[in-house]
Amino acid sequence: MPEVVRELEVGLGERSYPIRIGHGLLGSEDLTGFVTGDRVMIVTNDTVAPLYLEKAKACFPGKRVDSVVLPDGEQHKDWQTLNLVFDALLTHRHSRSTTLVALGGGVIGDMAGFAAACYQRGVAFIQIPTTLLSQVDSSVGGKTGINHPLGKNMVGAFHQPRAVLIDTDTLLTLPQRELPAGLAEVIKYGLIRDLPFLDWLETNIKALADRDPAALAEAIYRSCACKAEVVSEDEREGGLRAILNLGHTFGHAIETHAGYGQWLHGEAVGTGMLMALDMSVRLGMLSENDRQRARNLILRAGLPEWPPGDISPARFLDLMAVDKKNVAGALRLVLLRDLGEATVTSEFDSRALDATLAYYCCAANPG
């Protein structure tokens, strides 16, 4: 039987929207109340479609539902693939009153949301994330976009969904490599803002890795609650929201260097968080004991410790310079003052960054 385990709201005034978390929801939950007209276009990929497309269609009884199936993978998060969505919308003559539905992981959510922001100058959309990473992070908050060869997520828009439906049963079909990638974003919330959650994660990391349904539901709820709180305070990343990017500036450099799709986003973020922790210690902000505590949790989650072995410190720094958080050419990094307390700063001793890059890009790096 379907069961809504938890529900919370992203508070944005008239644009507030619910996040529903439970199992057995896909195919049984009625989402027609979030549809603006009588037309729906589901955007999914060729991995997810055979598993969940028909169930997703059943969430919109009485509506005319079309679908477009995109190729799977971060390497397809580009203009060419995005145009397939516009082609489908125009071919099926969807109007401004249509609603797009993102059915898939973070790539699908970002592209469907960006298509919704652009099509006829903006239409409604709904998020149905099917990976752990998208359930705890990218489906919430309204960031949408595509990659550019010179930088990740450099072309996009803020466009909030009407609702987010999280069916934890989709995690039963999640490829094994994707689970640690999602746990990276879960761990991030404990590190930046929620020390009790970090304590809980240390106790429950094995249950999460084993896909215990109750543990996953709790982790998803607490992660979404943290992100919803931050987004409600700072929707467009004018200040506070930037703390959600712990490890991302380092991680995006890894993804761009390796080639999109070679490293999963969460894998790169996991290594990026380790680098941010290292730099925080070098700046005297974080104790070595706390760094080791966080490192142990990240590695217990099954995330990689080292970036690609062929990336030099100079190349790493060049790639970090192409980052949306940078202001007036100054590199802005998310670092930790303490476990559970993040800060965003461009005022740091560059020698600490140089030392971190030299350590993680050294010849002894087995990555």
C-alpha cells in the first residue's frame, strides 16, 4: 500500500510547494492538482522510462499525457539534448498552459526544469526524482540548467517546481554506484548545518548503504528539510544558500576535467568535500580530529578519496576559476569553521589552497 511517510514545504510565499516522501507513491499519488492545464509532458531517460514511465502517467488521471525519452548520462546534459524536449513540446503542440514533469535523476530534473523555464517564456513543472542524489538535493530549490564544455551548470535559470514527489521505492532499482553518490549530498547537510544529523549519519551509515527503507526515508526527509529551510531564506543564492555548495567548486573541476559522465556528480562532491576539509584545517578553522571524523564518514559511505591522477594543481585551479560562486574574479569557497557550521569566503590565504591542491594532485595520488 502507498504511504506518505513525511511531507514538508518549501516556503516561498505564493510559490511555496510541497515535498511528499513515501513508498509506493508513484502510480498511486494524484498530482493533477499541480497541473495548470489539461496537458502534461513527462521528460525522462532511456534507463528510467522502462521502469517508471507508465506509473508516472498514472499520476495524472484525466490529463493528456505525452512523453519524451532522452539518452541517459551527464554527457547528454547539453543544448542538443535539451532541444529534443522543445522538439517534443512543439510537435505535440503544447501551449503555455502545459506542465512538464521531470522523471529521473539530477540530469533530467535540471534539463526538464530549464526547458520549463524557457518554453514560451515559462511553464509549470513537477519533480519526480528517482535517484537518492536528486531526491535529497537537485529536485528541491529550483536550480535548473545544462553544462557547457568549459564549466558545469553554467547555463540555466532559477525555476521552482509546483511539487516534488519522492517515492523511496525507486531506490530499489538504483545502480550500486549511484547510492554513495547520493550519500555525499546527504552527508553534506550534516557537515554544513546540522550536527545532530551528522551524529545520526555516523550511527546509520551502514543501514543507508544497505538501503534500509526506514533509514533512507529519514535521511531524505532531514536532507530536504535542511535544504528547504535554506532555500526559503535565500532562494537565489545571494548569501546563505551558497553553503549548500560545500565541495562543489572542487567537485565541478573534477567533473569538467574528467569529462562529463566519467565521474558521478556525488562522487566528485565527496572528494571535493575532503579537499574543503583539508583546506579548512590548513587555515586553522577546523581541528584535525574533526577533519578525520568527517573523512571517515565520507569514506565509509563508499566515496572516492582522490581526484583523477592526471590533474595538475595548475589545471585544477584554472577549472575552479570557472565557477558561478566566484565574484569579480575572486574565488569563493565553502569551508567549515566547525562541524555543522559552514562559511562562504573569498578572503583566505591562497597558500592554503595551493597546499591542498598540491597534496591531492601529488604524484602519490592513487586516483
